[in-house]
Amino acid sequence: MTALLARVLLEAPPMVIASNSVTVTRELAHFPSHAIVCQAGEVLPASTTALRMSLIAYVGPAVSMAVSHDGHVIARGHHGAGWVSGSLTLQLHPEITRAMSVNICLTRDPVAIPLGLFGNSSTRRLAARVNSRPLPGRMRVEYLKRGHHSWLSLARYVARRMGLGHFPSGGWIVIPLTAIMAADLGLGLWLLRREAQ
Amino acid sequence: MTATVRHLLRSVPRAGWMCALIAILNALCWSIITPPFQVPDEPDHFAYVAHLVVTHRLPSSSAAEYPLEEARTLTALQQGNLSLLPPTGTISSLAQQRKLEQDLLPVARQSASIGDAAGVATSQPPLYYLIEAIPYALGSGAPLLTRLTLMRLVSALFAGLTAMFALLFVREVLPDTRAAWAPSGLCVAFAPLLGFMSGAVNPDSLLFAVSAALFWSLGRAFRLGLTPRRSAVIGALVATGLLTKLNFVGLVPGALIGLVVLTVSASRSSRSIAYRALAVGAGIALCPVVLLGVSHLTTGRSLFDASSSEVSTVARHGSLIPAINSTWQLFLPRLPGMKPYDPGTFTTREIWFDGFIGQYGWVETAFAGWVYDVALAPAVIVLMACGAALFKLRAVVWARAAELSVYASMAIGTAAVIGSAAYFHPEAGSFTQARYLLPLLAMFATVIGLAIAGVGRRWGAVLGATLVLAVMADDIFSQLLVISRYYG
């Protein structure tokens, strides 16, 4: 467990390098089974390794993605079924090495699980399309790349942020929190050992 | 009476108190980690308490309109964005914090503007909210976030009761497997979903505690026999549960069947005492229903308006068979010939198992898929060991079949309540969240206990320790997941 914890803390989380600046305000449509949803005009920065799409499902179906440039597929992504989230992150294979304008197309498993496409209103020309039919707007897309900072190196920032929007406020809250967690685990292990004896 | 309570408290083993303390500390950690109002329906439950304290009346509208102070806090905390868009974190700058504090100050001074609404909480009975009114009132001069913290602390105490009663239930049903008691209690105390829900303002926290206590009281009566006093405890717990949350209704038929089975058993030695016990228990249990009837009569409402509206809802859907079919598929794999209700979803795994392992926030914060795959391994081992124990103890199982069927009927009742709500009221939102099964935590603890009993004395200690460590790991990584989601 300690080794796993160390590994997680030393891992660098992916970071958002840019987005298409669409603010999510509404559901654009349901993502029908057997449909292809495409959104053109996405300018991916260099070293993009994943895309985070504003898809919402309670228990999401498998979703596949094709990223194309000049009519050629340059990267693909896939996420299996069973995800829960207000967005879906799809890893790109291979990663995007140089900045370029691309067209993103999504397909989903043909099962009856509801899946919502979320985003904001836009002109018909810029709108995302379902089977070439324009939607009322565009989806939000965030472009992610590999992070350089481990969770451990971000600890101070995270601690400071944990102290905001709470009572009691202040980054110091992390110290008693860690102490309580440690005491709790210690008590559990002690009880386990005592009862085993 | 005091002597009885003192005797009961003394009869709780030290492991029970320790599990209670551990569960409270765990829920306390969760209450610090989880941002305000990022637990399902917490804004609505908070609004209920605010309404109760300010107006001394129950809310009557289920509109999602919050008191002015709460509405401003939710806006300042970007609650809507946070709950809908996982990539959005909590407020991140001192400037935002100062603005939040400034936004709250004027409202604290002016007379609070309270509507008549508490969202989805409006239909819930008042007991939990009456208890939470105490910390709310104690912090009435303080900003809203202070009151929320105090209220979350009270909820955390219920996590302790849940873990303690789960351990005590295991002790009653597996009295000869002492090695199983503490690991079972610890698995409940460290269960991350229990900590998450009990670290928030939500009547589920009290519901879990009352449900675990009800299982314990039934288990005790089955082991020691029914007396009027034990029956009164069962009845009081049923009444408390009915006053806590509507979902508790699922446990009631099973509990009443339990009382009848216990009465039949007790009548073999003394018929009069057995029937007196039944009358006492059932009488106390049904008090809330009588109170509700009296309240409806005095306010001029139809005596059966709630139940008649449910009956008309069911009638609109025609046959009950599709509802049973849908409920079955909500929990178990579809059988051949059944109409598919959730095609493409293995609900047993993706809703209930994955949800229990870890889905947080507004059920949008989850681990990567492989974590749930890994968690399947210990779950399968536990189920196999549990099956082995039941086979090994088949003579005992047969002798205690009536008792086991009571617990089974309580589980079926809970599933039926969730399934029927999901089928008949799909518009009311999602009833398919793993937390709705936590009233059965005492049974979860028993499954752990049986698994430990099933592998024998030598391997039992190893399995117990492994399972507790696994649940601890789930808890730690769940807390880290939530921290990374909101503050990373």
C-alpha cells in the first residue's frame, strides 16, 4: 500500500494546456446510437496527448474518437463503457506532435444508455454535427498533455487550495487532517493486531 | 432504566467502541476534504434545516429554491459548475475567498430570506433535520460555512453508530467466530462511501445508523429470545427509521416479519409474554404512521393521499410485472426471456459494485476503470469464502432459516424501494446510487464475517487483515481522488 501511495504521489497528473473556449451552458443533444458526432475547427496545440470532451452520462457507454487533419485520420482514442462523469477524457494514439487544426469525430457503442452532448450555442457553420446534421452549438473540448509536476511537488498548492471555500479556512487545515487520517489508520491497525492476538 | 442502559453500554466490546471512533474520525476526514455542497442533495438538506430553524415549520415546496444566504453561497462557491463539470476545481485564489466572505456577510446581518422550498428533501420526514437544527442554531450568528461544518460533525457521529452496530450484529449472528467481529466492524468503519456520506449533511447518515441498529436488535432477539423490552427496542428503531428517511420503508416489512417469527418462537415458552411483546413492538413501530394519519386529519388532508397517489402512479403503468422485471435487472443480471431495461450496462457491476468501491461528488468523480477491475478480485474471494462458510455451516443455516429469511426480506425490501422508485419515478432523478444500499451495511459486515469463518481459523486472520487493509487502501485512495478532483 505504501509503495502504491508513493507511486501515486510521484506521478505527474496530466495538465490542461488549452481549450476551445466554449463554456458549457446547455445540453446540445442526446448522442444517438449508430450516429457519428463531428466537430471541426479544433486547433490542437503541439504535444496534446488527450482530449477531454463535455459528454455527460450516468453510466457511460464505450466511446471512440478519430482525429483527422486534411481528411486523414492522424490519431485515435477509445474509452470503454462504465465511466461516470460530466466529461470524458480520451487518450490519443499517437500523440499530436505539432499544432494543427483538426476535425474530431465520435462514435459510441450501439446500446440504449443515454449520453448527452453538452456545450454552448454557436452559429450553424461552427456547430458540431450529428450525422452531418448541425447541432445548436459546439461541445467544449479541453486539450491535455503530460504534466511535469508530481502530486507531491504540487502538495503546497493543493494544501493552500484546500483551505479556501471551507470553514475553518487556511492551508493549515491539512496538518490536522493528516494527523486525524494517520491516527485513524493507526487505530485500525492496532485494533486488528490486538484482535488477531 | 439507567441500569439497563449502563448494562447495555458495558456489553459493547472494546472493539465496538474502537470501530465507532475510527468511523467517526474517517467521516470527519471526509467532511474536511469534501467541498461544501458537493455531496448529493446537500444543498436541499441544508435548506430543509434552515427552513425548520427559521420558520419552525416543515418545508412544503419541492422547488430547488434555496434561502437567499445559501443561494449566494452556492453561487460564490461555483457549486453548479463544480458539480456538473469535473475538470472545474474549487475556488483557488485568496481574492475569490475574500469575495466569498464578503458575499456572506451582509446576508448574515439581514433577516434571512427563507422560502418554503427544500428541493428533493421536502418529502423527507423531519427527525434528522430536527437533530441538525441544534448545530445550525448553535452557529446561528456565524457564517453559513461554519454552520455547515458543525452540522457535518453531527453527521459524522452517526458513522460511529453505524460501524458499532454492524460489529454488534456480526457478534449476534456469528457468536462463535470471535475472529470475525473486529475485521467486519473495521471494514464498515473504513468504508469510504460511508465516510463520504456521513461527512455531509444528509439524512442517509442517520438512516445507516438506525438500519444497522435494527439489524442488531433483531439479531439479538433471535439469539436471546423475544421479550417485551427487546421488542420495544425493535419497534422504537423502526419508528426512528420511519421518521428519518423514506427509504427506510424498505426495511419495515422484513422487520415486522421478524417480530412475528420471533413471537411464534417465543410463544412456545410463554404465549402471553410473546403476544405482549409483539403488541408492544408493533405498536411502537407504527406510531409514526398513526401520527401521520392524525396530522393529516387535523390539517384536513385525505388520510391516504400519499399512498393513493402512489397507487394511481402504479395503476398508470398498468401491470406490476415490468416493474419487478426492471428492478431485477437493476440489481442482477438479466435472465433469458426478460425484456432488457438497461441494455449494454451490467448494473450489478457498474452501478452497485463500482459505486461502493468509489464514486464521489455528485456521482461524477470516479477512479480509472482498472481500479474497479482490481477490486473485483477480493470481492470474488469474499463471496467464494462466504459460500464455503454457508456450505460448511449448512446445518446451522437450515436451523436458522427463518432468521435468515427475515434479513433476506429486509434486503429485498430495500431493493424493491430503490427499484420501484427508479421505475415509477424516472423523472425524479437517479435512484441508482450505491449509497441507497448502505442501510444493508450490517449485512455487508456479516458477509465479511462469514468469509473469515469460511476459510478456517488459520487463514481467517490472514483474510480478515487483508480485507481490512484493502478497505483502508480504498479509503485513502478515495480521499486522494477527491482531493485531486477538487483541489488539484
